Amino acid sequence: MPMLLSGADWATALVFVPLLAALACFLVPRAAGWLGLLAALLILLATLGLVQGLLADGPLRVAVGGWGAPLGIDLWADGLSAALLLMTSLVGLGVSVYAPGYFAAHPEQRRWFWPLWLLLWTALNGLYLSADLFNLYVMLEVLGLSAAALTALSGSATALNAAMRYLLVSLLGSAAYLLGVALLYHGYGTVDIALLGERIEAGAVATTALLVMSTGLLLKTALLPFHFWLPPAHGSAPAPVSALLSALVIKASFYLLLRLWLDLFSGLGGLLSALLPELLGLLGAAAVLWGSVQALRQRRLKLLIAYSTVAQIGYLFLAFPLAGAQVNALAWRAVLYLALAHGLAKAAMFLSAGSLLQFAGHDRIADLDRAVQRLPLTLTAFVLGGISIMGLPPSGGFVGKWLLLESAFTQGRWGLAIVVLLGGVLAAGYVFKVVGYAFTPTEIAQEGEAVPLTMQWSALLLAFGAILLGFSAPWLWPLLEVGAPFMQPVAEIGMAALKEIGAIPAAVVTGSGMLEAEILAGSEVGTGRETWIGAAP
Amino acid sequence: MLVSLLSVALLVAGAVFFLAGTLGLLRFPDVYTRLHALTKADNLGLGLMVLGLMLQAESLAAAGKLLFIWLLLLAASATAGQLVASWAQGKGIAPWRG
Amino acid sequence: MAWLSLLPLAIDLVLALTLLWLAWRALTSPDLFRAVVLFIALGLVLGLVWVRLDAVDIALAEIALGAGVTGALLLAALAKLQPAESQTDEVAMMAPIALRLPIALLLIALLTGLGLVVWQLWVPAPGLSNLVDARLDEAGVAYPVTAVLLNFRGYDTLLELAVLLLALIGVWSLSTAPHLGDEEPEPALAALSRLLAPLMILVAAYLVWVGAYAPGGAFQAGSVLGAAGVLLRLSGWRLSLSATGWPLRLVLVLGVAVFAFIGLAVIGFGQPLLGYPQGWAKPAILTIELAATLSIGAILAALFIGGRP
Amino acid sequence: MMPTIDAALPPNAWLPLLVLASSLLPGLVIFFLAERRYWTRTLLNLAGSLVKLMLVGAMLWGVFHQQQYAASLPLLPGLDLVLRVRPLSLLFLALSAGLWLLTTLYAIGYLEDSPNRSRFFGFFSLCVTATVGVAMAGNLLTFLLFFELLTLTTYPLVVHRGTEEARRAGQIYLAHTVIAGALLLAGTVWLYTLAGTLTFTTQGFVADLVEGHRWSLIAIFVLLIIGVGVKAALVPLQSWLPRAMVAPAPVSALLHAVAVVKAGAFGIVLIVYDVFGVEVAAELGVTKPLALVAAFTILYGSLRALFQDNLKRRLAFSTVSQVSYIVLGVAIVGPLATVGGLVHLVHQGVMKITLFFCAGNLAETLGIHQVSEMNGVGRRMPWTMLAFSIGVFGMIGLPPVAGFISKWYLGLGALEAGLHWPLFVLAGSSLLNAAYFLPILHRAWFCEPPEAWPEERDFGGKKETAWLLLLPPLVTAALSLLIGLFASMPFTPLEWARLIAEREFYQP
Amino acid sequence: MNSVLVFALAGVGLIGLGLYGLLVQRHLLRKVLAFNVISSGIFLLLAGLARRAPGAEPDPVPQAMVLTGIVVAVAATALALAMMLALRSATGRTRLKDHGDED
Amino acid sequence: MPTDQQQTIAETPFPAGAFAAALAWRLFVFALLWWLLTSGQQAAALFGVPFVAAAALLSALARFRPRADAATLSPVAPLSLLRLIGFFLWHSLLGGVDVALRAFRHPLPLQPDLIDYPLRLPPGPATVLMSGLVSLMPGTLSVICEDHLRVHVLDRHGHWHQDLERLERRIGAVYRLAGF
């Protein structure tokens, strides 16, 4: 790509293209579909530009208005944000291609879908690019309001009920987050994450901020026991919206949580920052099991997928107890893979469900057979997405689970490993529950509505994306090194645990092995993996 | 000096009317009569206070502003009074009779 | 005369307790109408509190938006819920006592903690005010709050305008509700509206103008303008059909659009995003504020009316 | 995204990839073909299988002459997907490539006019892709990948009929294989965290770890063996296999002879030899229990087969039994036993597929599903029953059919290892084989045929059945006879198994 | 003890009352009220503490943040009320269904 | 919004001259107001121009907005207006004193009642002005203002009827109505 534009320009485009497109769609509803598609393409282009810039020049910091933190607001992009932005643009493009077909049958919804979705997109991109806690609050609110409005789009009683609940939960979550921001500002005199990271120290203020912000974000991320709002909301929204909610929206609050944890709170020390990861891991494990079992019990396809999301969110939190001990943070990479793969795969699954729903007029799993047989591409998309959700090779989900398991085994966390595996088995159960019915024709002949090819192919390509993600390591890992988002002070507990395990042969350079070897030999050991990672600062 | 004395006197008078209005609000028996207290005594009180303040005002503009505020309040108070009264009438509230 | 120095504190304590009492009553009052009225009263008292805290801007915004617009929205919603909702069964509308008690206890525990933290924060700290003061000259406006709002942290404000627009789009996307009833308004109210609406335009313009060096600004002005729109609407004004289409929508997006346009256009002059060139800050800010005021007013009025055009 | 081929690799990286592609691409194209495009589909199928066969032949020649074939694709830092063709791979490759061609021919005949043929052949091709992938896997990760892919692609074949029964069988199959897959994954990752590599090497790669991690290694071994043992239908993990008999006959043939069960058995071979190294495994003390499990499975399968009236179920239990011969050969530590086990991989495949083809022919032509319905069928379908009889003799282990060679080497291997009990297992199993197979032959050849067959189809004229149905079993029957007769010629399975044992596992 | 602290603590109190209302009350209008009370409490905390420095001008940054917050709260309230009305016209209810899976 | 709120096209011919006069008058008033608000700042004057114009235009449009019940419109009579203001100020003073006195007395000297007063003024601005002023006069509070005025009086035996008549006359004069 010609580097006519700087990274800052691309970052600007990432926020302003969807924002202006939203305005344009609101102004000219008739052209909304094309405008949205155009915006989606531009955003993808901008994301690629940004990624290119990051790979070439390292992490990006833009002082909006030229003021610079702490007075002004800074944008910040590193490998972590870039990866999520990339996933967002891919899913966003997929949904934008899908939506015209889906909403052709619902012109009234179509009119509002586009501006709301593009505003949602603005918030997502803005959130991934912001380094300012208060700016992040505003982004969270844009995100929450647009997501709730989108949820209610179909106007059905169920959807409205779900959307209302979602809205309240979302508002409460943002409020809790804002409370934390208030405490941090008055404690440390800035809301810039990087500056705060330098200034923050253990104490009541930081601890309380950590607790309220985490609670708020967990509420939005729908980690068990805060998951109650998610299945009805994701299950009753229009399919493209469900895809967005499941694939993207919960990732945003999770990202923020991760960011806060990595940059602000993980180094605090003290009882809480030792216990909280364990608690999160425990909740994550519970979510994996509970969500999967619930998904298995569902009779409606979209609810099944929604509960699957509850389970997959659990996976994201399994990394917290694992991450503390490793300097190159295998577990965080695992989480990132899982998040990206889940984004692509879940979007594909919800979009497929939408196609089936449109074709059959319902989404009762047991009666979907004909619809499925008439839409083989859609079924393929569903299954490919399912493969990634199950964590079968070579999908992105597989790589994520592999890294998670590797991390768990290295640290001897058998319980977590078992949860990871069990979750995969249960996921196979619910995915193949659908597939099994699909291959079993019932007698009722169903003739359905035609489903445009754009709907089928967009889902399929997203599903392929989830699979191909498994092969992305050669360029994804260097990208993730930009800005070294996962670097953190190694907790002493972690070091002790590593020595206790002592299992890593020095010749083999796994993540923790490298550390071990360095400790033992006091010199750089560089083979295999290290050449990939590059020298992290 | 004279002006400021007059100003203080006006302010005190205004305060007295405010007090009277408040007393009326508390003592009067029903919604209509209380509205009387509000609309008249308080308007007069405010008017006198505005007059008092206008005497102290630094500029003509500031004085005009004060006057303007009073006029607005008059209009609002009259309208509000009528709206509340008609609402009470609509709800079938009969006037108090000694 | 030591007690005299305690007098302000006593006033503050009374205000604080009033706040809490009003909030409690607003949340537990069995009658919804009363609850809403108490809530509006809470907003007004909060306005006083903000004045006590030397935050006149927030006081204005609180009264105009927090109490005024929110109150109006609540009352309008309540009116649409009537009459079925006027008599509410308190018991059914609350969680069972077995649930309430633990929740209350838990909250008390949590808030005691939070209170202790706030107590800890009671160390005088300048925050960013020194920094703001130091660079106020470059900001284009002399009033620090406006400088923060439209220049230092203008990006937030831009998005905040987007939030408002977003809320309106959301409301329109939901609304199956018809327009506000077309019945002839009270003559007295109509007359007042005709009198007040033009004045409100002037007041709004004044608030924008004054925001450059004193409390005031686009949001307060916008809410005044919104109130004017509501009043006009109540007094029987209707937009003609031709105006409810794209012209109306244009006004609604104007704030965000102008803000974004200026913010992006400066890049062409070698400035950073939303970084106004030397000397152009004040006109840029005023332009943005005017557009924003117009949009905010229109959006607030539209939010109040509720039904989509 | 195209698989990026590392430029440093030798040019013959393409051959393994082409082997994969020769079934993958036709498979993908077939999915999109309309049902009525019979000839296009057939052409694609046959072209694919012929090309694959030729490629395998080429590699067979090359490997014999010490050529290297390998391709890799990076997945994670330090962890690649690797395809590497070794003598052991070729044994399985040749078997699956050869039998795929025949099964395809057979399936074309078998599924004539049935619905969803494009879907069927699509998955059929993918299934073979997965199988050859398993065969060529150069490390445990790649093995895992193709092993799971095999699960996924066989599931649609198992439930192909679309009946409620088929769906349930599919769920059971999945439940088994998915849980097994999870255990396999667990073992693999655990091993990786200990060893830091997963690359198959002929002496295993865990020798250094025995000192410090004996119990971990044993646990990993158990995990891995259970992981692949489900597909290999080791008792007690076998219960999916008889249920999966609801699938159409070509699928059964595929499951039993070409792909699934064989992949499981092949996995056990890989784990014992290439992951742990047979000596390390013996030192860990895990081979003996494995041998016992295999022995038990052999006897159990045979016993259960005795009591099945349903022909395909009887064959299924026979498979349970026969596949464990391979495991037994692996678990008895010694070159001769290894040769016996490996050669049985091929022999059992060729013989069992013959039996399934014939069973399918009976079902398709005459509607015969039960053994009790087979009276006098030899007169109605002599060629089919001839092929069947050859298969049966091989199963029992009568010379000169291939099965004899396997049992012979297994027995010799046991003696070489100083063990006697396997001989009794072999003898007992042969007796049991005879007990459940010979009555069938007796009925077919010597009993009077009934008035009418359950559901007879006319294939025109005096034809026994469609030639596409008859040809494959005849070919495989002939093959099982030939590889038994000429066992010591070069390039026969036996010779190749010896080559493997010498070159790979028991290097001097 | 001075007025800033008094109001900050009052803010904490408002947060508590609002949370209680949000959790305990079922009528959606009350929940919206409760949300607004919570917000007010947080604003009070955020901007109240901005005047900690004795004698100096209050810190303008939190004030600007609170202004933003108030606008966001109004927007959220408007959307929530509209949603409540839509829910009511669709179901006749003004409270959330407890088990929202099937309607 | 004020700027694009367009009144629906009137069927009756638009009184252009009267409109222009009303507009000019309003421009003056609002400009004065702006000057008051901004305390005469020079820089603010320019900024205020469009808003003064908008406000004046809106107000004028509101005045001339066609209405089914509207009487013919004519410009107000300035002199009568001044007299009305004087009358009003005096009486509002009286009204305030009156209420204050009543509030302080014991027992309450109240004999309130609702009475109806038949209006002679035509419906429209005049009536509205009437009803607003009634509320600020001593002892009276307008409750309903339709074709008749319903008034709440503090003292039903007082001379409220004469007061109302005088007020009505003066208002009629301001609006140059026939018969006043």
C-alpha cells in the first residue's frame, strides 16, 4: 500500500468515516445501503493502512488537537488494538454486505439500521483507538446506546424486553466505569491510560477504581453471573444485529477490561490483584460450562448461538489466572486469538441463522432440515464457524485453545485445561445438534423465501476467515508485538511458580522456557520462537 | 447615598412582600387562594427588588436586563397561575368557603 | 463569631441532606407523578449545589437538562402511560422484602467503602487546572470550561453530540407512537409560547456568546432552544411536510457535521485532527457552537415530541 | 490465502500437497454440482482417485530410492503443519488411495438414483483427503488436524441416510470421536509443553523426558491412545462402530477399511513408534497393557460377532477384532511383530472391504441384511459369494490368503519377544473367526435358496448385479489372494512393512 | 470536613440510593429515575472533588466531563423512555419480564 | 426549529404591510434586548444580528399565524398601551398589598368564589392578555378563558366587576377594537 497517508490519518479515518457515513445515511436513507457498503470498504482500507503503518513505524500515538495528554485526548494504537480493529472491519464488512439482503424484507428497519450500525462502528473503532479513560466512557455510551437501539429494531415484544434490559445493564455498566474514572482522575490527576499507568500505585483509590470499573465492564461483557441479559438480546435482535452484538460489541468492553488490566492494574500487587484473576478465571470456567450446557438445551437456533456466546465469553477470562506468570504472555495471545476467532465465527453463525430464519420463517432447530438442505452454503458457513467455536484445527479458535492449553499445562493448571477441553466437547455437541437435524428430513415440506446470495456468501466468507485465522500467525504475531501490549511486570508469584514447575528444558524455548533459560544462563537464548517474537522492549 | 438608601428600602419592601406571599402560601386554605398569594405578592416583591437592584446597576444594560427578567417572570407567573387554576377546575376542585 | 464560619457548612449539610431525602422520596414514592416531580425538584436542588461548588456551568446544565429536559421527558412519558399507570400497586412494583434487605445491606457495605475512599481523596490537588490555565491563551476562548469542552477535549464533545443524535435515531427507530396530539392548546400557554420562543432564541444566542468567557455554552443554549421548540410545538405549531424531511434532518446533524468537518478540514492546513490553526480557534469554536446549539435544540425538541415526523 | 511453501524446501514439496489436492479439489467442486450432473461427478471422482493413485505410486518409487517428500506451513511460532512422506506413510497412503478408487467405483454403482449424491461424494472425497493427510502427517499437530477433519467429514456420511436412526448413530459417533479428540488434544499440548516439539521421529522424541516426567509421559500416552483408540475401536471404546452400520455400504467400507478405523490404528502405530519410540514405550511399561487391551478386544469382538444375525453388524464386530491385530503387533515389542501389525493394516483393509462390498451387493441386489436370509445365495450371486469366501478365508487366516501372512508374522513376533500368550489369542481368535464366518459360507453355498429374495432388483438379463458393484469386490478379493501369494515380491505390503521396520523403527 | 467533602459524600449517597432503586424497583420509569440519580451522584463526586484546592478556581476538566456526562444521561434517558413506551404499547407492561426467553 | 419552521400557507391574503410594521417593531425590540443581554459589547453585536432577525421573524410570524378564531389584526395603539401599563402597575401594587394584608390578618379575611365574566373582547391575543392581567390584579385570578372568563375572586362582595370592565376597556383600546 502506498504510504501517502500517515498512521494518524488512518486512525482518524477509522473514527470519522463511519461517523460521517452514519450522518449521510441518516440524511439520505435511500442511499444508505450503498453508503454503508462504501464506508465498510473504506474502513477496511483504513484498517489495513493502519496495520501497515504500525508494522512499519511501531505503535501510534496521536494527540487530538495537538494538545497531548494529560490536557488533551490522545489516540493510541498498538498491536492489540490493531488486531481488534482488523476483526471489526472484517466482520463489519461482512455484515454490511449481508444487511441489504436481510433488510430488503424489512424496509422500515433498514432505514434505521444503517445510521445506528455506523454509529456503533464509530464507537468500536474509537474505543480501540482511544488512550483516554473519559473518552472511552463516551465511546462506551455511544456503543451501548446504539447497541440497545439496534437490539430493539425488530420491534417485537421479546426484542423490546431484551433491548430494555440490555440498555439498563449497559447504562449501569457505563456508570460504574465512570465512577472509576472519577476516582482515578482525582487520585492521580489524569485520565490518560499511559500516564495513569506510570502514576498509579497500590491503595484504596486504585483498588476501588479497579473494582467498580471491572464490575461495570464485566456487566457489559456478560461474564457469568452477569450474562442474564445476553441470550434474550442476542437471540431476539435481527440477525445482522445479533452478529454485531455477539461478535463485536462484547469484545469492546472486554478489550477495555483487558487494557485496563494490562496497563493499569496488573502491576499493582496486593491481595486483590492476586485474587481477582483467579476469580475471573473461576467465573470464566463457570461460564464456559453453564453457557455450553444451556446452548445444548435450546430449541431455537438463535438462542443456541447466543448461549454459545455466553460460553465463549467464559474462555476469554480463563486467561487471567494464567497470564500473570508468563512474560511473553502466551495466555493473552490465546485470548486474542479466541476473541478474533469468536468474532468471525460467531458473526458467520448468526448470519447463517438469519438466512435460515428468513428462508424458513422460524428458527426451531428440529424443523430446520429442508431450509438447511436448500441453503448448503449457509450450512457450510454455520459449520465452519462451529468448527472454530469447537476449537478444531486449523481454525483460529483452535490456535487460541492450543495456546490456552499450552499455558495451562505449563503452569500445571489442570482444572483450567479440563474446562477448555470440556467446553470444546460441549460446543461440538450443540453445533452438531443443529447439523444432525439438518441431515434428517422431516415430512413437512417447506418452501421458503429466497435468500440472496450476498447473504449466504458473506456468512461463508466470514466463516472462512475464522478458519484461516489459524494460519495467520506469521503476520499476526509481529503485529501483536507492536507496542508490546502484553508486556508487564512479572509478578513475583509467577516467577516462583515457574521455578517450582521447573519443567521446561532449557533447550526448548517456549514462552516461559525463554524466561527460565535467561534466568539460568543470564544470557539471551534465541532460537525458534524468539526469532518470531522479535526483541520486545 | 440617597440612591443606595432608596435601593435598600426597595429591597426590604420586596422582601416583605415575599414574606407575605410565602405566609399566604402557607396560610391560605386552597389551591386558588394560594395562587393569588403567589402571583401577586411574589410578583410585587420581585418587582420591588428588581427596582432596588436596578438603582444599583452598573450599566443601563444591566438594569434593562433586570427589568426584562421581571417582565418575563410576570408573564410566566400569570400563565402558570392560570394553567394551574384551570387544571384544578378541571379536576373538580371547588373553591374553599370560609 | 466562630459559628458564622460554620454557617456555610451548615447550609451545605442541609442541601446535601435535602438531596438525599429528595432522591429517596423520588425513588420510593408510590405515586409516579409525585416521584417525577420530586425528581425534578432534586435536579433543581442539585443546581443549587453546583452553584455552591462554583460550577455555574454545570448548574445551568443541570437545571436546563438534568431537571428541565429530563423532567419534561419524564412527564411526557408519564402522560403517555396514563391513566392506567397513575394508580400503581407499590408492593407489586418492588422486589420482595427478602430481596430488598440483602440488597440494601450489601449496598450500604459497598458505599461505606466508597465513602472511605472519597474521604481518602480529600487531599487538595490542583488536577489539571494549572495546565488549563497555562495554555488557555492558545485555546481561543477565555473561559476554561469552554476551552476544555471545545478545544482541549473537543473530541469528547464531538462524540457527545453524536450521542444525542444517536438517541434521537434510536427513539425514531422505536417509535410506533403517533405525534403529540393535535388538539388546540391552551390559549394562555400558546400566547406565552409565542412570547417566549423568540426570546429563547436570543437567550440561546447569548449563552453561546457568553460561553467564550463565562459560564454558558452550546449545551445550555441548545436546551433553551429545545425548550423553545417544545413550547412552539405545544402552542400548536407544526412543521410543514416539506420541512420534516431532509431539511429537518440536516438541522439535526448539523452540529456533528460542522464539528467533524472543521475538525477534519484543519488537517488540510497541516494541523492535527481537531487542532484549530493559530488565531482561528475562536471563530471555529463559535461556528461549531452555533451549529451545535441549533442541532441540540432540534434534537431535544424532537426527543420530547417523540414520534418521528 | 494460499498455503505458503517455504522456499527453502526441496522441490518435491509439491507432491504431498498434490496428493491432498487430488481429492480435496474434486470434492469441493462436486459440492457445487447439480444432482443430475452424473457424468461430470463421476469423471471428477475417478480422475481424482486415479491421479492420487499415480502420485502415490510415484512417491512409492521415490521413497524406495530414498527421496524426501515434505511440505510445511507455519501455524504458530515453533509449530508448523508438516506433511512428510515416509515409508510408513506410504503404506497407509497406498492402501487408502487404492481402496478409494475401488470404493468410489462401488459407490457410483451403489448410490445410483439415490438423493444427495453430490453431497455424498463431496464428503467422500474430503474424507479421503483427511485420511491421506493422516497418513502423511509429519508431526502430531498435523496428525491431530487431519484426524479431526476425518471426524468432521465422516459424520455427514454416517448420517447420510437421513433417518432418525442414522441421526442417533451419528450423535453417538460424534460423542465418541469428539471426546476422544479432546483427549488427544490434551495429550498433544501436554506433550508439547514438556518436549517442545511434536515432530515424528523414528525413535520417538521423548527419551530425554523419561527421567523426570515418567508419570506425565504415561498419562500422556494414555490420553493419546484413548484419543486415537476410539477410532480404532479398542474395547471399551468401540460401541460407536456397530451403530454406525446404518450408513450406506460404501461408507461402511470407508469407515472400516480405508479411513476411520484404519486412521485410529495408524495413530496407535505413530504414537508408539514415532512419538514415544517403541523402546521408550516399553521402558515406560505402557506397551504391555496396550497389548492386553488389544488381545481383549480381539477376543471380545470375535465373541460378539458370533451372536449377530445382521450381516453388517457381524462384520462390524469382526472389524473391532481384526483391527486390534494391528495394535497387538505394535504393542508386542519386536521387529517381526511390528511387521505383522503393519502388514495387517493393509491386509485387513483389503479383505474387510471385500466383505463389505459383498454385503452391500447382497443388500442392494436381493435386499438381504440378515445372515439368516442368506440361504443359497451363492447360487444366485456366485461371483459375489466367491469374493466373499476369499475374504472370509483371509479373515480366518487360511493360507494363502493375505490374512495368513499377518497372523504368521504376529505369531513369530510374539515368539521373538518371548511371549506365548499372544499365540493363544491368535489361535482363539482364528477359531472364533471360523465359527462366525464359516456358517455364513455354509448357508450361502450349501443351503437351498428361498422362494423369493426379500427385495430383489433386476439389473437386466441374467446379470448377477450391476458390474460396478461386482467389479470392486472381485478386484479386492483377487488382491487379497495375490498379496498373500506373492508376499515376498518387492512392493508388496509385507516387503514394504519390512522396509519400514528396518529403515525406521529398528535401525541397526 | 468542608462543603466539598459533604457533597462528595452526598454523591456517594445518591449512588447508593440510585442503585437500590434500580435493583429493587420494577417499574421501568422508576428504573430510569434511579439511573439518573446514580448519574447525578457520580457527577457530584467527579466535579465536586474538582474544587478541592482551597481558594483556587475549580478544576475545569472534571466540570467539562460532567457537562458531557449530563448530556449523555439525557440522551440515554430519552432513549430508555422511548423504549419503555414502545414496550408498553407492544406488551402492555411497564416492567421487564423476569424470564425473557419466550414471550 | 425556528429557522425552518414554516407556517402552513394561509388561505387568506397575507397582510403584507401590517406584517412589515410588526416585523420592524419587533426587530427593534429584540435588538434592544440583545444589546441589554450582551451589555453592549461591540463584538457581540455582529454575532447577534442573525439571531435578532430570527427571533423577530419568528415572533412576527407567530403574531400573523392564521387562526380560525382570529379577529382582524391591527397594530396596537401606543398611547393606550402606555396607559394600560400605568394602570397595570398601579393595580398590581394594589394587588400585592391587598394579598399581603390578607395574609397577615387573623382570621383570614377571605370569601372566595368562582364567578363568570362575559367577555366582549374577541378571542385572540386580546383575550389572552386580558386573562393574564386579570391574574395580576388585586383579588382576581383567571381560571378559564374561553368565550367568557371564569375568575376566582378572593372577596365575592368586592367590586371586582367594575375592575374587570375597566381592564377590558383599556385592552380593547390598545388593540383599537371597535366599541372600546
